[in-house]
Amino acid sequence: MSHDARVDALDGLLKEAGLDAVLATKDASIAYLTGFWGLQMERFFGVTVRKGGTGALIAPSLDRDSVGQAPTGLDKALYDAAKTNGLPTLHDTLKGAKRIGVEEDHLIWARSKALQEAGYELVPASDLIMELRAAKDAEEIAAVKHACAQIIEIYEDLWANLQVGESEIDVNARVAYALARRGGSNPGPHILFGAHSGDPHGSPGERTLQAGDVIVADISAQFDGYWGDMTRCAYAGTPSDWAVKAWDVVKEAYDDAVAATRVGNTARDVDAAQRVVVEAHPEIGACLHGAGHAIGTEIHEPPFLVATSEIPLREGMIFTVEPGIYHSEIGGIRLEDDILVTADGPVNLSPAPLDLRVL
Amino acid sequence: MSHDARVDALDGLLKEAGLDAVLATKDASIAYLTGFWGLQMERFFGVTVRKGGTGALIAPSLDRDSVGQAPTGLDKALYDAAKTNGLPTLHDTLKGAKRIGVEEDHLIWARSKALQEAGYELVPASDLIMELRAAKDAEEIAAVKHACAQIIEIYEDLWANLQVGESEIDVNARVAYALARRGGSNPGPHILFGAHSGDPHGSPGERTLQAGDVIVADISAQFDGYWGDMTRCAYAGTPSDWAVKAWDVVKEAYDDAVAATRVGNTARDVDAAQRVVVEAHPEIGACLHGAGHAIGTEIHEPPFLVATSEIPLREGMIFTVEPGIYHSEIGGIRLEDDILVTADGPVNLSPAPLDLRVL
């Protein structure tokens, strides 16, 4: 679907939502609607879509060249970020629209206050925008699959070259380099060794790989705007009993959660499928997170596969399914693939061996 | 200053600000107050400091190991992000405080609404927190200087190895790898060739370096929590008249802006110093951005050196000073150093030759 067709589809949702316009501010939503990827930092970027499908891409003049090339039929409204905060330009593009849907999980409080003080009525509209973004078309599905194919090749390099004695910093740097050389943006390897892998969000450090370490290798990157995100595990030497059992538990949780990633289920059904398996094994480790998250132009995007979400799964949604089990003193095991919801059930967009690789 | 001493200093500002407590939510503010670096994504993280200097670090249980190791005397309050959104835990740590300072340039609208609906009165407090963060102590200054020293060495490698025919993607990947190998987090090389360098926020692509190209090499990374951020330029072959003139203009703007980075001036004085020079040369290119931004635990942090800011410069502030001139069809020139404000005037924390390097 072209970017302009997405704008038209969004316009089609405004009337029922009772909105005069939508203001999208997330990088990924802006890119989805216009093809433009910005670098926000402290500056204001947005896309306005008014009823009727007109609107504008608003960005600092700093980004004039990339904005000029953006494949969108919307107006392009640039402002000088060294002289204004961009809100006067936003005001101009709203052309009298008053009831504005905004991305409530991205818009900062300061800007929401400024808009309300200027007389706008703000309405949460993340769900409205995600209603479009969540269901991927064939081209988007192919893009996620392509990103995963790049990552699958990176795993082969990783396992072929990883040596006892190498530090987490070095192996993560090497994998990030390989991803970037392939054109991957925002390469996000997160490869941890031994007990450190029991901290799912630990920062790669000076720790070196030792014989007897489990290895959790989470690898993600964005190719042509779409993310792939996978996790595989390995063992330096003959796997310990703990590692074998942990892998068996997580593989069972993975199989059940993938099977649950289907139309008719809600997000929490997928979480429940992995949780019941992992939580039955406190002697091995803890269940520290939900089953996964949607993925597309953002690495983590709604819906999230957590116990609090009753969002129904729809055709075209793509989720990471990534159960894990974690023991702070021993390590972790996590298995992660990117799963497409289809009318015929789940389809794995990142098919590659899940086994506990022995190094 | 220890993390707990910073909490005490923040507590010392609460009474005058009429606040019962502060809620810090930026990664960099959380790290500043507690030593803990999180990975927020969609999950809630925060630090509460109540009057009296008590409070808590709030994070998902996913981060339990890193939270456990955080060098803070504050309470540590974990919640299961697969089951709650963290706000009930935040509520517990506020212990009846009602008038809460928040980082209005970070807190998302959805959370601000939820807090207001729960009966809290929110007050913008970014300036309050930045009053502390902005003035760096000796240890922080040394950390920024160390980060810059790493980047200075990277430039020597870059200029020694960059060859005509190499693509932007490849050279950026190589520099990111070199930064990461040295322990740099979030390595951010942004190296563009020829006309593409006329787009200060262009994305590195397949374009290869050609004889006659100008090269703008912006390199940043975070070491031990603190950022360095520099820009140098080069030319593939004998520099064109345009490049020589553009460099002369930007060097004059740089000298004047650095000289203006002193106590007694405001942020906009520094911007004005570079702007008047660059804007006098429209035949060479455009002035597309302000003079720079503060730098520390964030790569871009307030105050920003822009025409709209009357914030006075204080001892211990560190700013990038980075004037540039940009021509969409020819290219850009930018020179950037990290400048410390002292009682005795500006001190360059990233001293290295500024000349237009000839390759």
C-alpha cells in the first residue's frame, strides 16, 4: 500500500472516531504515513491528517532535503528549530481543526499542554493509528522476512567465530558491525554470557566467554525501515543439566505460544500460553516478561503480548514470540521468532534451528 | 558527587519550588540520580524523590539484576510489566505526596493523564532537574573529556583508512565498530559524502566516496555514561574553492561561538555569534541549525544554544559548539567541539586539529 493510500485509510477512520484531524508524532508512524524517517531528539516532528485526507508533514528545516524526497502527497511544512518550537507551523497545518487525535503514548506532556492551552481538544488515538499499522500488507511482511533472513545469516557467522575468551563487548561490536555492513540500521545485538545472561536487560561488558557458559544472543536490526528481532542460545562446551532443562521448558513455552498466535485469541492468550509453562519451573528460573510484542517499523510496537491486554489478534499482525527463563546466578534461556498471524494460523518469518547450539 | 548526594541536592530544591516530590523519568536523569541505566521501550521507569530526600527507583522486574546493583540509597521498587503498567508501584512510592514535579519534555501524555486522574497535581520540573544536571562536576568533566579522547583517536583511523570508492554505509559501520570495540555505547557516526553532506540529517547510504567530494564526519558515542560528540571535515583531493570558503566561514563562526561560550552570556548569545557569520554567506549555503546543545549523560540535553533561549550560561556547563553551512547540491561543512564553561572562559574538552583534512 502506498504511503498516500495509508493516509486515505486513516482519513476513513476519522469520522467514526469523531475527530477533525489526527496528529501522528512517532517516528514510525510518520514514516508509515509519508516514507520520511526523521531524527527527533528535542525537535518537533509530526504528520497531520485532516478530515478529507489533506494534511502535512511538519519537520525542522534542518531536514529539508530528506523531507523534500519523502514520497508523500501531503504538504511539507518546514520550520526553523533554532527560532521556533514548531507548534505555530503545526497550528497552520491544522487549518481550524479542533478535536485532534494524538499518539498518547508518544506525545510529551509539555506539547500536550501547549496544544490544549491553544484551544485544541486532544483525544488518545494510538489505537486508531495502530489499527492501520498493526495489520501488515504483503510488502511489509516481505520486509520483516528480509530483515530476519539477514539476522539468520549473522547467527551462522556468530556461532562459527565465537571463542572462549572473547568479551561481551567485542562480540556485540562484531555482530553490530556485520549487521551495519549489510545495511542494517540501529543494529541491536544483545549477547550475554553465563550468569550475566540471567539479566535479560544486562549491558554487554568486559566479561569474557568461559567454558561452561550459556550464551543468550538476541539480535535485531532494521532493514529498509522494517525490523527483524530474534534470539537463539548456545553453550560453551557440553550443556549443563540446568541448560538442557531450561531449554526444554522454554522450547515448550515457545511452541505453545506460537500455536496460540492466531486469529480468535487475544494478546493475553499468547502470554498465558508461555507463562503457564515457564512459571511451573521456579527451580530453573523466573518468568520475567510477557510473550512478546508486535514488530514492524518499530522494534517494539503495540499490541504487546502481556497479561493485561485483551486486544484480539488479527490477520497480518506480526509478533515476536520470545519466552524466556532467568536465574541470576546461572544464566538465562530465551527463544524468539517473528510470527505472522494468518487465516491459516501462525507463520514463522524467521525460520532457523532453535536448538541449543554447542560451541 | 555521589548519586545519593545528587538526590540530597535535588531534595534541597523542592521546598522553594513548592513541590512534595519529583518524578524523574528520562533515562539520563534516572542514571544521574541512581547510577542505573534502563532500557525503557514501552515500559515505565522512574525515580521519585520526596521532600526529606527519601524516594525510590521504580523499574520492571525484568531489570531486577541491574536495579539490584545500582549504587543508590533510594528504595528499589520493582513491578511485573507483564501484569501492571507500573503506576500502582509509583503511587506507593509517592506516599501521599500530591504536588509532583515531572520532566515535561519526557513524560508521555498518557501517563500525565493517568497521574492527574489519580489526583496528583503535576508541575513542570525539567528545569529543576537540569539545574543540577547542567553544571558538571570534575568527575563528569573528566568523563566527557575521556569520551572525546576516544573519538579523537577514531578520527586518526578514519582519515588514515578512508578511500575513494568506499560507501557511506561501510565507513559508518567501520567507525561504529571501532567505537564499540573501545567500549562506546550507542556509537553514532554520521559520515556523509559530497552533496549528501549538505543534508545535516541525511542517512548514510550506498553512495561511494568520489574524488572531489567534501566529507562531513560527525562522530559521537557514550563512554561510562557520558557522551562525546565531535565533527570534522575532509576533502577527497584538492579542496574546491567552495570548500575552502565554506570552511573559512564555519571556522570564523566556530571561533566566535566558542569565545561566546562564557559566564555572563545566554544560550542565544552563543547562537547569535555563529549565526551572524554563517548567514552573511548565502552564496555558500544555509544556516540550518543553532549553535549546539548541552551534553553529558544525554547526547542532546538542555539548554539548547538556540535563538529562543535566554538561559544564562553557568560554570560547569558543557556544550557542543557546532556551526555549519549547507548547500543541497554541493555539500556541507560543520566543525564541532565540546566546550566547558569555566570562570576563566571556555575550555575545549575535545582539542584536535580543525583543518579541512586533505585525503
